[in-house]
Amino acid sequence: MRLPAAIRLNGDAVTEFLTETQNVSARGVFFYLDRIVASGSRIEVTLTFPPHVTLTDPVRVRFAARVIRVETPLPSSRVGVAAMIEEYEFLRTTPSPNFSSIPQAWKMES
């Protein structure tokens, strides 16, 4: 399944690499990057499953994964990366509700 993805290398909370997954399953992901990633590295991947997959609203997921295979590129090619998903979390796609706007009559007394 091809989905837009944002990749962060472990230890780099600032730099994000944008790519497209080539394959995603419950246990892993495969994508291409324009840089070498060492096998065994931990990465963070964020992607959004579209409505035609979820059969409801889009669902954003962020997961931690470990690189298990790196396909060496030909000259001027991108690097293939296979990673095993170790943990994941669902992310909010809408802002948190503003509870300060709840009418006073609805608030519980402390």
C-alpha cells in the first residue's frame, strides 16, 4: 500500500524525511529514502490511512520501528528500507475540544 510517510531517524527530533511507503502491513513497512540508514537503527514513521482504507475518517498513526534490511542502491538510486514495527500510537486528526467553552450549568462542582 502506497501512503505518504514522514520518517525521523532515532535521536533526531527535528529532521523529517518525506517519502511514500511501498508496502505497509501490521508488522512492518518498506519505503525508499535518499540516504543510507544503518540496519538495526530505530526510526519513527508517521502516516495517514485514508478513508477508503479505514472506511471512516482518515487515521494518523505514528510508530517506532527497527530497520531490519537496507537495499543497497545503484548509483543515483534511492535506498530501500524495510523496518519492523515495534510500537505504535494513534494520533488525533482534529484539535482537542475546548472545555473552557462548556456552559457553566454543565460543569460539575468540586
